[in-house]
Amino acid sequence: MLVSHYRHLTEVEGHSWSLKTAKLGAEQRLPSILMTALVTALALLPIAIDSDNPGREIMGPMAAVIIGGLISSTLLTLLVLPTVLARYGHFGQGNGFIGSR
């Protein structure tokens, strides 16, 4: 979703690809990324907390791992991905993502 938004910013809205555009795209996608992760984590939180009940020996630890994955993937999507794309890639008019310069 974030990469397709970068394509939209460069191809449709006419922004040139730079660190500023990467930051703008991440800021514009921040609410949707955070809400998706937050809703999923809130749904799994009762399972992760109440995992000592009989029958939840597997679901509790699995929910904790999924919540940890949500946190790490959200941070990676919002912090690392824009930085890596700003450094090693660029988007051009009509040709989408170009891997390296």
C-alpha cells in the first residue's frame, strides 16, 4: 500500500522522488497503517493476556507472537521502508518503481 501510494504521489500528483516525498507518503498513510495494526492487536490482546486458562495453551503464546509481529512490522513499514526506498530507489513518470539509481 505504501509503495503504491509513492507511485501515486510521483505519477499522478507530480511530486519528484526524494526523502521529502517518502516522508509525505508515510505521513499520509500513517492513520491507515496504525489503525489496521491497532485493531488487530486489540482483538488479540485478551487471548494473549488470558492464556493460562485451559484450552488456551497454544492460542495465548501465538497471539503474543502475532502482536509482536504487528508492532515490528508497523515500525519497519513506517520507518525503515521509506528510508530504504528514499536511499536506494526512485519512482519515475509512467514507469513505476525503479530498483536502484
